Amino acid sequence: MSLSFPKRYTTFRVVVCTMMLQSLHSLQLFSYLGFLYSHSWSTFKAAMPSQLLMCEAVWLASTITSLVASIALFDRRKWGRTLYVWTLIANHAIGLLTPFRLFSLISLPFSGALIAILYSRQSRDFLEEHRTPRERSLRDCIRIGALAVSCSLHYLAMSFSVSRTGWLAMLMPNGRPLDLLVVAAVALVIGLALSQQGRRAWNCGVTLMVFSVSMTGQLIVNVATSTPLVRYLPPPFRFIAYPWSVMIPYTGMVALVAFTLLQSNRPHTPGPALKMPDFT
């Protein structure tokens, strides 16, 4: 008798949750800029080149579309993959035609890896698997919410620690990123306490891995403005110091912990039963 384990589709889930997290983070930055310049659009337009304004509009549209696509993918909708991939392709195509093409060139490998995962065998199995409506209890909703809040605050805290921009700069002018990390840790503990005993390590690993992959994407984008490559960007972009010596080891450490947790909780499917030869 062989035991069967339900597939968890870990890689696919991490990628989809990363798409959600990055889209939500970008939307909060767009909303912050909109609020900041809501009373001085003329000044904002004068300070921004027309091509950069066009790119900002394209990036905003692609962010909204990516969020819709990631939600659809999480719900096993195949059209979500098509929508996300074509949005990504159109975004890069438009970016390569502008003077700000360096951002597209730098993020091409990362985007290519995402597309490859979305069209992998694991992803096809996940999208083709029959969707069974599942009623979630209050405990499940609190668990999912706590883990999502933990990952979001973790990512927001580390982003805020290096950029000092966004709504947190307004809501917490004297706040420290460590304050958010403490709340994120508490939310993670709550989410793990409400998880099933056999899935706690997996839930923790997925939560930390989503942060690591999202942070890796942010590190790649910052290469354009925080290295000598910034000289290939037109104004108003300028060099911005970035704590590479802190962020790279920290992201790598979290990724290593997440990978260890996922591997330690990986279900092992037994192979075929061993048949002994008949010597009679």
C-alpha cells in the first residue's frame, strides 16, 4: 500500500504571492506620490520629462494588471498567466524604447525566470487541477491574514529602512523599521500557532521565501540607481546610496532559512514496492 501526499506547488505559490506583494507595494508608492503632488501637479509635470511621465503611467497600469493577474492565478485561472506574461512583455517593450531602458535591461533575467516558472510543469499541473470550493473557518482566515501581514510588514520595513519614502514616512516620521519587524514577528508567530502541526514549517518557509524573492527583485531594480550604471540614466535620476553590505547578506540569510524549512518539511513520496524474486 503506497501513501499519497497532496501536492503543495510551493514554487508556484511563492511566485504568485511575490507578484501580489510587489504589486501592492508599488501601488502604495504610487498612491503616496499622488497624494504628495495632488496640490501641485504643475510642479510635478515640470520636474518630470514627458517620457518619464509616460513610463510612470505604463508602470502604474502594469502594476494594477499584475495584481489582477496574480489573484486570478492564485484562484487557478489560466487567463491570469496570459494576462501577466503579456503585461510583462508589453512593459519591457515600451521601456526598451525609452531613455530609461536600463531598468528593463536589468530586470529582464528576473522577469524571464518568472515566466519560465509560470510555464513550468508544476504550474501547468496547478492550473489544470480541478478547483474544489473550500469553506475556510475563522481560524483559517486569521492564519492566512497573520502570515500575509507578517510578510508584508517584513518587506515594508526593509524597504522603508533604505528608502525612507512612502506612507510610513508620513505616518511614522520618527519610527524605526525595527518596530515593524517586531510586529511582523508577532504576526508570524500567531500565523504559525494557528497552522496545522504538520504544515507550520512549510508555512513559515513560504512566508520567508516570498519576502526573499520580493526583496531580490527590489535589489535588482536598485542596481540602476545605486551603482555607477546610473550615469546611463537621464535626469532626474541620480546616484542614491544603498546599503548593499547589509541588504544582500540579510536577504540571503532569510532565503537560506526559508529553503531549509521548506526542505525539512518536504513530503517524501515512497517509490514502488520492492519485489523479491521467486526462488522456488
